[in-house]
Amino acid sequence: MLLIALMASALTLATQPPATLSLIPKPVSVTQASGVFVLDERTVIGTDATSRPAAALLSGWLKVTTGRETKLAGKGSISLKVNPSLTKLGNEGYTLEVSPKGVSLSAPKYAGIINGLQTFRQLWPTGHASKLTVPAVKIEDQPTFAWRGMMLDVSRYFMDKDYVLHFLDIMAAHKLNVLHLHLIDDQGWRLEIKKYPKLTEIGGFRGEGTAREGGFYTQADIKEMVAYAAARNITIVPEIELPAHTLSAVAAYPWLACTGKEHKMPTVHFISDDLYCAGKPTTWAFLKDVLEELCALFPSQYIHIGGDEAKYTKWKACTDCQKKKAELGLADEKALQGWMTREVEAILAKKGRRILGWDEILRCGVSPTAGIMPWADPKAAGDAARSGNPVMMALTDHCYFDFPESKLRGELTGAGWRPPVTLQAAYNWNPVPVGLTPVQQKNILGVQGCLWTDMFLHKPEIKKTPGPALYCDYFLLPRAAALAEVAWTPQAQRSFSDFTERMAHQYVRYSDAGWNFRLPLPEVTRNGDTVTATCPIEGGTVRYTTDGTDPTASSPELKGALTVTRFEDFKAITLAPDGKRTSLIFETLTPTNQYKQFGTKLGEWKSGKVGDRKPIPVEFDATGLISGNGTYQITFIYTGGRERLDIDNVEVFRNAESTPLATDTHHGFTGGAKKDNVYTLKISGYETGARFTVRAHIYGDEGSDSNGIVLIKKVG
Ligand code: ACM
Ligand code: ZN
């Protein structure tokens, strides 16, 4: 009896089509019709030969969702058909028609079949059921941009093949079609090159003893990843950095750099100035060999050659580089990098490939065929497009998903040298710079999100189990959905509020897939002493407290309007329908905003963690808070404990350097009374991407029971 009731309820669930379609990215044209298509044990997938890999994918999804095999045949009630005459749909468009009689998916190319399948899958009810009810609809759709990319930095933190395949699944679900693999950097060489085995033997690992870590992809792994991606309409574009970000290669083969000096693999993040020597013939023999093996593995039209952040100190002191510069009549080292870029472009052009590089290559002198990927310099986008160069937009403030989504308490942080990249920042921008002619606008090929992992080297919480992969999912979702819509949906059809409404359903899809994602906070509205809140995920609830304590999954549910006497004590979280996943906390009164006149919170000190009558060094991560050269004030505010805090000295360090960039040595204290508790530090060695640490020598005057917060403010 109970079983029958359960089955009946499962059936009811399965036969409920979604209230709204909530498609992400939003298709160009959707016309809803009446009726539903019921996908059940009688359903057969009809496929032509070209669509067969797509049909196999569909059948795999259905196995997971219905628990049942779905047959593939030449004809079926779900029909997948490539029809080359549908040219108006471009390279990746499709038409999808769902009616009570069947499902018809047509596209001019295989890419469109894949894109249409992803849309079809989003029409299914969420959850698992043996019978799926799909609403009748007619969709005609194609992407705005051809380049819809994500970069994954597997160099700074090695993700194994299985994680890359999982990453490809997430990308495919969002119709993203380029995986840019950052395979090489100072901190790791991840690609097996048969002719140079030390690249991975030495360059693929770092650290000693139990701290040793690393890995690389064998050529067989790469072939598997490339094929897996291709079946999902994703091209893997490899990045082979040059001339900088190559210490892993130099550690393996010191003759690649100017000095020939031996290096250990770095275990901290920094950008080495040991570039590939531009003047030695051995560098060129090496690059040709590596590019030969690389091109045999990756069929992509573009090969990313890096080109960012080259510091020319070693080139300036190298007789070979200087000789080459003079021989070529070049003005400076930038021009030498430009020459190197064009030489590499020529090598690759012979193999029918094109180059793509970070925005710096534009300023070094490039041919108009080189792709430009603006990251730090938004002006490079317009300049490149005007020069006729293809442009792939990866601007830091919209596309760097290793930046946190917020400054909230508990937020997972990666890089921090720019403001957080909120979901809104990832969504609300137009990749086409203003002022371009229609012809120049066509040079904007698309957009790309970037997931760097350089900060993983310094964040033990990211390295611990369940491993970096889960953190990458969290950084990626939901911002990849915003990116997907920027890339796919015409600008005039995009709206952030409409997107967030559709995301309510998308989060349930993420849960079903078992992906880790950042669940947004409830949307809280205050009207006098009345508070209401909207839950951002379908089927979820808002949980709250009014006594200033942090809410949990078992806190009371906020339904309708709530009267609160002290809004400062009201806190709320989103609780997912699974009853487990929660958001960060909505709260108003925090020490951070209570003391905001002293700047942004740098950190806190806790009872027992400061010196007992004698100063001890305590460190605070100031990356992102030190945001340029200038004068900074660091203020210590006591908040509780038996002891006041005494401060002897405050220093600022860059990266792992042992000499401080700035120091303020004076005695101050903060407690019931305070004196000289503000420290002033003048920074003149700021570097993009560098880490900054504030070290304070602090102690309780009669013990170590002291608590408080440290704030930082740029004052000049
Ligand atoms: C970069 O973030 N250095 C491209
Ligand atoms: Zn040199």
C-alpha cells in the first residue's frame, strides 16, 4: 500500500512539467504550445549517422534519469537529424520541436544537435522518474558568439583527467564550447612531451617528502579528453606559455633560459623572470619540437601562446638576446617579444594553426591574424578589433572566477587583487566594446571565463579533502551560467532579474547533477520593522534568527512577513530543498560595517592566539586590500577579552620575500582605552597578481585573552 502511494507520488512528480521553462542560456526564440510529450519505456531515439554520438549521450542521460535503457534506431519518437540546408541557423544553431507526438531536433551541423539536446534536457522535470513529461514547445536558437570559453589553470594546481571530464560536462550543459587548458606555468608543466621527458618528470611535480604534489596528462589522457570534448561540441585549446611563466620548463632544462642556472620547482606563487632565451637557437629547436607534439594532440584551430607578464630583466642582461635584438634592429625587449610571437605564429601557420595570446601580445607587435585575449587591459579589446584581430574577451572584472563572489563572512576566496566578481558582474556587461563599426564588431569572437589556481598554493583549505575540484565547481557555478548567457543570448534579450528567476530552477538541476555550487543568499527586503525574504532556489526555504546568532538548517522558516524589533539582530540563510546545503549568512551588523570608517576588515585576533606579555608575529592576508602603491592605515580595534592588545611593529611583505616592503615600528595599544593604535605604511612595490601579507607583532599586556579586528584603509 505504502509502495503504491510512493509510486503514485513519483508518477505525479514526473508528469508535472515545469511551471516556466527556465532555460539557461536563454534561447533566441521560444514558442510554447499546448500538450506534453511523454517520454517512457516505449520511446526510441531515432538518429542519423552524424548525430549518433549525440544520441548516445542522450541515452546515457536517460539511463541516469529514468534508470532505463532507451533504444537507438534509424527512426524514433525522438528524432535527431542533421540537415545541411538549414544554413540560416549558422554553425551551431538548431530547431527543436516538442509535441505530444514526438520530439524533432534538426540542425545544420553536429554542434547544433548537441546544443539542441542540452535545451531538450532542460525541458525535463528535475529529479529522477521512469516517465518524463516534456512541455510542447518550438525553439529556434543559435549563439551570439562563436567563442564561448572557460579556462582552467591545471598548471598551478593539477586536476586529474577525471576532473577535466567533469568540467567538460559542466561546460557542455551551459553550451560553452571552448576549454582553454592552461597547461604550463612557472609552477607546473602538465603535458607529456615524449622528446623532453624531464618537462613532466621534473616540471610536473613540486615540493619534498609528504608535501610533494603534482601530476601531468599523458598523451593518451589528452586524446581521451579531446575526444570526450568533441562529442560535446567542445574544442580544447591548449596554452603553451611563452616567453614568461615557464619556470617549470626551465627547472627541467636550464638551457632554455638566458643564464642556464639551475632552478628548483617553485612551491609558492610568483612570476619568474627566467624567460625562454629569445636569442639561443636551442630555444627555437625546443619550441618547434614541443609545438609539433602539441599540434598532433590538439586539433584546435587556435593554439594559445600566453605572452602575459614578461619581465625582461634577464633578457636585458643576456648577450644572446641582446645580439638578436641588435641583429633584427629592434628598439627594445618588448619588440623582441613581438618578434618571438610572430616567429611562433609562423611555425604554427605552417601547420594550419593560428595563435591566440593574452592582451600583452598586442602591445608587443602582432600580425592581424593573431587572436587577442584581453584580461587586464579593456582598451586592448577595441584596439585589437580595430586592427582586424580576432578578440576573445576574458576581462578580469567579469570573467575571473577564481575571484570570490562576495566579501561576505565565510566566502571562499581565491585571487583578491581586484574586487569580487559577483554573479551580477559576471552577467551585466557587453563584450562588444563601444565605438566599433559593424565590421569591427564582428572581430569580437566571444567571451571566456577563467579559473586560475595560483592562490591554491597558499590556501590549505582549498587543498584539503574533498579536494580542489569541489572548490572549482563552487567558483564556477553559478557564474558559468552568467557567462553562458553573455555568450549565447543576444544582448537585447538579456536581463539580470529574468536570469535570476530562471536560475531558481537551474540550481535544482545543479543539485540533481551532484555539482557543488554557490547557493545565493535570500533576497531580504525591509519595510520599517517588517522583513520579507525571497528564496533564490526552487523548493528551498529561508531560515532565520532574530537574536544575533547564526541561523542553521534547523532555524525557523521565514514565511511571509516577519516583525523584527532589532533589524541588526536579524540573520537569514537559504536552505536548499535537500535540507543540507545552505548559503552564506545575510546579516547587517558586523564588526566590519560597525567600524567601516577605519576601512575594510583585514583580519582579527583571537584569545590565546596573541603573545602572552611578549610580542609574537601574527599574519594577515592583505592581497586585494593592498590594491596599488600608496599609503595605507592599519587600525587595531579591541572587541573583547580580559586583556588589551599591545602592538609593537607592523610590516607589509610581498609574496614570499623576506624583506618587508614597508614597516611602522611604534608601540600602540587598544582596549578599554587606546593609544597610537593606527599604523601607517607607504607601499611603493605593488605588483599585479602579487600576494601581500601584513605581519604584526602583538601581545596581551597581562596574558593572551584578547580579541579584536584589524582594518585597512588606503589614505593616499
Ligand atoms: C593573466 O591573468 N596573467 C592572464
Ligand atoms: Zn637570452
